[in-house]
Amino acid sequence: MPEIEPIIEIARGALIGRSPLGREDTFLFDHSLRVMRVAERLAACREVRAWRMDRFALAVAALFHEAATGRLEEERRTSTVYAAATMSAEDVKLYSAELAGDRLRGKLPPRQLELVQEIIRRVHDATIDLAEAKVLSDADSLDDVGALGVWHDLRRYVLKGRSIADATRAWEQREQYGYWAPRVRDRNAFNLATARRLAESRLGAARTFMTQLARESDAADLPAEETAP
């Protein structure tokens, strides 16, 4: 298998931009690295061991599956016409595949690069029978649940100047509406039973954390005997 490190460096250049504070923003690059690692682990699990997959193409696709997001964030900051306002999720996948082709042409054999682009275009598409796309879909979805999902939410609230109470209230509303159960069962999110079990486990950890966050924010964790008159 070819070395992934040179591809990681190319992805770094494509995915690291500037934060709203004007600093280097590694959020998208870190996300892609995590998704790549999870995809590699899922590709090795017993459930898919008999599937025929190009694991190197899967790893490369994981690195570039949201390449368009960084470009669109840059346009959000610098363009008078916000391009992402007219782009659907499908458009973003197509654009990411195009950017991967631009960055990787000559770095991979043509047929393997075509596969990388097809994986990116087909991620979160339950109608396609492409093993690498199924695994990448699950790895990407797992990055949005559990402690990592909480991290994404809190980061977004901090950037918007919102409070802890806003974050915990939004979490409680999701729980009341039963947001997570159908999401875990959604074939567009999770194809593998292994990934669904992991999602449930991660959600349990997130619930524990968010419950404690709400308690500490309200000072509800103080023992009653300590606050008695």
C-alpha cells in the first residue's frame, strides 16, 4: 500500500484555513484525520472483513470528503456573494470530489483517483452499493455523535457567543424530541451494526457529560447539607 503521509500533507494544505479570529483553523483537518482513522478501524472489523475494498482509496477519500467546506468558508469570509448559500449537500460532495481530483492528480494512479472521487460523491448515499462509501459514511457520522458531537456543538456555540445554558437547552430539546434514536437507525448515517453499537455507546457518554454540564452550570451539584442554613 502506498504511504499515506504525503497525502495527509496535501490534505493539510487544502483543509487548514483561517479561523474567525484570524488564526490558523485546524478544525476541518482534525475532523478529516479522525474520520480517516475511524474508517480504517471499521474497514478491519469482522462485519466487513469479506468485503472487497481499496483501503488506501478509502483513507484518501476520508481526508478529502469535506474539502469543499474549507473553500466555502473562505468564500463566506471574502466574497460579497456567499456561494454556499446556493449549494446543497450534494453540491458540496461534488465540489469536494472535484477539489480532491485537482489536488491529487499525478499523485495517485488515475483509476484509484477516480475511485476516491466516486467514494466522496457517494458518501451518505444509502442507494449505492459501494463498500468504501458505506464505511466512510459511518465513520463520518460517528464524528457527529458522543463526546465529539458535543465538542462540535460547543465550538459552534462559543463562536456565536452563546451561553452554556443555550447549549444544554438545545441538547435537552433533542432528547425530548427523540432526535438520536432515528438518526442512529438512519441508513444514510449508519450502514454497519458495528457503527450503530458504537454510536449508542458514544451517546451514553455524551448524555452523562451534558447532564453534568447542566448541573454544574446551575450549581445543582452542590450537596444539600453544604447549602443548608
